[in-house]
Amino acid sequence: MMNRLTFLVGVPVLALIMAFSVRVNNPTIAFLEALDENQLKEVMLSFSDQSRETWHFLPSEMWPREGISLNQLREGQKELFFKMLQSFLGEVGYHKTQRIMDLERVLAELEHNPTFRDAGAYYVAVYGNPRTDKLWAWSFEGHHVSLNFTISEGSVSVAPRFFGANPARITAGPRTGERTLDREEDLAYAFMAALSDEQRHQAVFMETAFADITTAKVAEVKPLDPVGIEAKTLNDTQQRLLKDIIQEYLATLPEGLAEQRGHKIFREEFPDIRFGWAGSLTRGVGHYYRVQGKTFLIEFDNTQNNANHIHLVWRDFDGDFGRDLIKEHYKNSNHHKHE
């Protein structure tokens, strides 16, 4: 059993409420304040708990998770949680998350298995105490969603972040034709269509797509082999299309954070960014692409279920699970100790 925050064990409810006194402008504190003692014991873990850097995108029936599920929350508590989630995502990211979770209901109807396909089997876990700690983290995870947030004195890291969609396009019932994560796919097709034959030959590094994202669920990733076409060899229109793909992934973040990260990427590393494609360029046939820069990696695949099942992920080489923020936090802490 993974260790919970020790201060929670045996503490009276009143003390817990005092420990999480609500600040109106802090949706995280408001959510935690609404939980009872038993729920707090479920949701709050030590920052050093090993599950903080453990993630997966399988259904919860296949991959048990730490924390508290949406099914364990009362309606008012869910509302407060979703306000918390919204405060850490941009409007686009929050909308994508909601659509992906809703696909569990579609699968439950198609497969007649509501226990396995459960839209309430998404878990929130908080690592550390956001009321008192300068460094803390939290995650929200379930089937096809893994969002990992690290917070250090107001700075926020949101990586790794994973989304999936099954079905990517609904093919039966009243919602036939509805697509999820379509922009990440369509923008990549538009980019490939804008390349010349010679450029396309450079971009396609494998004739067969990988069956899934190659970095899987590992906690830490290093840059992959440099494949595909470099941004600096593209014309202005092609560069804009490549930037549109990156921007779509950044749009998951709150607007200010997305602008800050995008500005840094496009200013400092864009010429050396590579786009690589594997698999078919025909829609409905398995395909994969990656975008790799100095600091980040995007992977996208649509190969399963007759190319109607998307997985995509953003990884930060130095910043996954807030490693860069944590390093800076302890560096500053040690500095102050020696003053």
C-alpha cells in the first residue's frame, strides 16, 4: 500500500477542514475543503509517493489507480473538481477531456459492458498539501486520459499529458460522424499534403505505422532518433502548418501558459524541429507521426480498430512530472539554507 500523507491519519474532521480553509480564488482548496475525512485520506498522498510518476491510459478495470474516482464524489463535489480541472487546462483542453470521457458511454452502449466502460472511473490524486506546500502535484487519469500537473511557487508543469479516442469517429447510432481529436489528425494530413514529393519522401521514415506510441508509459523519455523533415527546410506556408500542429497540442494548456511555451519553442528551437510520418497517407489506414524538438516530443498514432482509435502524447524531456521545476525548487531551497 502506497503511503498517504501522514498528517491525515487519525486527524479529526474539524482539523482537516481548518487545514484546507477555502480561498475563493483557489479551486483546488475549494475542492479539497468539500471532501470528508475518508475522501481526503483517499485523495491525498505524499509528494514522494511512487505513484506520482506512474501513469497509464488503460481503463481502470485493467490498471488500478491511486486517488479518488469521480464515482466516489457527490454531485457538488464533482462540480468543484471540474472547476479545479478547468483552472489547470485551457478551454480546448478541458473540452477534449470531457469528450474523451464521454466516449466511455458510447463504448458502454456498443459493447454492452458499462462496468468496464465507466465514465466515472477517472481518478484524481493530490501529492503534497497545496494549502501549505510550495511544491506539490496532482493527476487526473482514467481510460485515454492522463494529465499530470506539478506546481512550484506558482509555476506549473503539465507533462506528460496523454489523450486518446475510441472510437475516433463514431460510426453507429444518433451521433454517427462525430469525431474526437480530429484536429491533431487533420492538421497533420494538411501538412503532409503541402509537401512536395521530395519533401514527403524525407518526412516518411517508415512505410508501416507503429502499433502505438513508442514511448509507451515510461516515466522518463530521452530524445528519439532524429527522423523526418526539418522545419528549417520548409517554406513559409509549410512552417505555418507545422506550427499549427504544435499549437493544437499546446492549446490543452491555459492560454497564458500555452503562449509562453509556444513563444519559447518557436523562438529557440523551431528550425531544428523534425516532423516524421510512418504508415499510410490514405485516410482509414494506419498512420503515425511524431514532432520532436530540443525540449519536447509529440507522438500520435491511429492504427487500432481499422484506424479509428487515436493515441497521442506530449512529453517534456526535462519537464515530465515537473522535474525541471523540482530541481529548481530544491536548488533554491538549498541556497536559502546556506545563507
